[in-house]
Amino acid sequence: MILSKLQMMLEKLFPTMYNKKPPVVDVDSSQTTTGSSTLNTTSLEESIINHEGIYHHVYLDTTNNSTIGIGRNVGPYGPGLSTEECIYLLRNDLTRITNAIKGSIWYANQDPVRQGVLIELAFNCGVNGLLTFKSMLISMTDKQYIKAAQQLLDSQWAKQVHEDRATNLANRIRTGTY
């Protein structure tokens, strides 16, 4: 009785941990191997997804491990992410950011090095965060690179990040080289 009340309370406090409603995954029947001794990875993946669920943000699993995706333990005692997985995520983020800003005049009229600075700022601050650099973006549009570099260095962002990063990005704006 006490255990069931505790369980109900935990379910209300931590609904994502206790009330998992995993998605039902359809399997392409052309990939199914029935009666074969070969491992059916499609069915295995479907089973794991149906049991684990798919989570796009970090959550605590039932044993208090930081977990993401399909049961990936990213806590200190789990496998975390491999370098290849980190690079894959980075490339997806860079594609998403580039697609979000590529139509902007302050981006489109820049050389690749300066476009890279704008992408890196959006990566670090978010696209909406990049848009708060209004004076710098105007200077970039006007190709006033010395002014734009100084505006970046004078920003609140430059005070929050490591000095080397702010200086590096400002130098790339100023010179158009890495």
C-alpha cells in the first residue's frame, strides 16, 4: 500500500521517467527476415525503441542516469557519445544554422571565412542570439570589418566567452582569414 502511494507520487512528480509511452514503430516488411538464423536488426531496433522510447532531450532514467535518444546513457558511468557521434551532431547543427541564416543580407554578401564566424556565433548563441548583434550585423552588411570586429569585442558575449575565442572570431572578421 505504501509502495503504491509512493509510486503514484513519483509518477506525478516525474512523468517522463515513470509514464513512458514509447512510440509504436512500423517496420518495413521488406527488411524482415522470418525463419532465418540471421539476426533481424529491424525487429531488434523496433523492440528496443518500443521499450526505451525516443527522447530528444536529456532525461533521468529509472536508475537516475542522464539519458538521451533511445536509451543512451550520457552520464559519467555510461558510454556517452563517441567522437564520430559528436561530429555528426555538430554537422547537423551547422546545416540547420546555415539554412536558417543563409538568406540574410548580412550573411549572403560575406566571404566563406566571415560566413563561418556568423555560423559559429549562431552555434554558440543560437540564431536569435546572433540577431542581438544588431550593430555588428549592420557593419558586416556594409563590409566595415574593423568596426564589426570591435563591436564583437565590445559585446556582452565577448565578456562571457574565453578571450581567445572572442579574439579569434574578431580577427577572422577583420582579416577574412583563419
